[in-house]
Amino acid sequence: MTAIATFTTALAGLNVTGVKREFAYPPASLNSEDMPAQWVQLPTIIDDNPRTFTQHGDLWGTLTGQLVIAVIATGQGTQASNFAATLAMMDVVRTALAASAQTAAKGKITYVIRQGEVLVAETAYWAVIAEVTAHG
């Protein structure tokens, strides 16, 4: 079974092309020089299911966490370019996750990538959010 700390560290250390700053945890603030910035949220779902019906403890669980890439502040009035930059980053995140699929868990990973908005120090940012589930 993959340790929670191992999964979180592997997700935080994912090499995403174009990211200028990687944070090991959610940042308290961001500067424009940091953008795009990457961090991981603590796992949101930890599900330990037994592999057999005979005993508990032989587990093959799942861990689900979020990889967040803040792309650019939303209040800059550049809707078209912000949209394009976020869309391009979605492709980059997808490529990075596919390339390192076996480093985050003992089993396979699955993921859902979406555009979102994150709030850091009361500033909203266009973001790419990957909900990553590690199996095993």
C-alpha cells in the first residue's frame, strides 16, 4: 500500500513543463514572477478496502489528492489569453501525469483534469486542477 506522505510528495514533485515555482504545500501568497505556480493539496479521499473477504489488513486502497497549477490572476482583464494559457497548461499537465504514472503509487493512477479558480491570499487565479487517484 502506498504511504500517504509518499503519494503527496510524488504528486508535489511532478515535473510540469512551464511551471516557474513548485511549492511543497499550498502557498500563503503568490507573486506574478512565480506564475505558473504548482502545489498539491492534502489527499481528500483515503479509502482502504480489503483485497480478500477473509481478513482485514490485506489492503489495496486508493488515495485521491489535487495537483494545482495557478496560471495567472483572474482580474487582469485578458480573458482570451488567460483562457488560452490555461487550456495549454491542461495539455502539459496531462502529458506530465501520463509520463510519470508509476511514480506516485504502487499501482496505477487515474486522473481528471479541469479548469478552475483558486484563491490565494484573497486573490483569484485561473488554475488547472488535476484530481489524481493512486491505486495501491
